[in-house]
Amino acid sequence: MYSVHKLLWDIRRDPSVKDRYMRDSGKVLDEYGIEDEFRDHLQKLDFKSMYEKGINPYLLYFCAIQLEVDRAEYYARIRGEK
């Protein structure tokens, strides 16, 4: 779980990580050693599943902003509506 938190933090604070993630999320997930269900959740931006598995909600929200997810869409995703 640390690697997921680290990636979310890095996307939030480092524009180059965000840009690389948006171009090739799989490669960045490999670099951070993120596998299995978290990999799938991150690629689908399944914020609800990540939140339910204990990912910090503030990191999720601020990462979503950096990834240019609209606020209304973020809230719909966190409620499981998308």
C-alpha cells in the first residue's frame, strides 16, 4: 500500500510523474512496483475501490485533481456511480 500512496503523492507534487502517468500508466505502475488489484484500480481511476481498501482519501482527491478529473466526476466515482 505504501507504493500506491507514494505514487499518488508523487503525481500530486511532481508534474513530470503526472505527465508520464498520463502517457503510459502501465510503465509508471511498473516503476513503483504496483501490481494486482491496485494496478487495476489505478488504471481505471477506481477511487471508490482504492478508498475502501484504505488508500488515504486526501491523496486520492488531490491526485484526481492533478489527473484532471472533474470534481463532479470524482465525487460520482467515489460514490461508485461511474
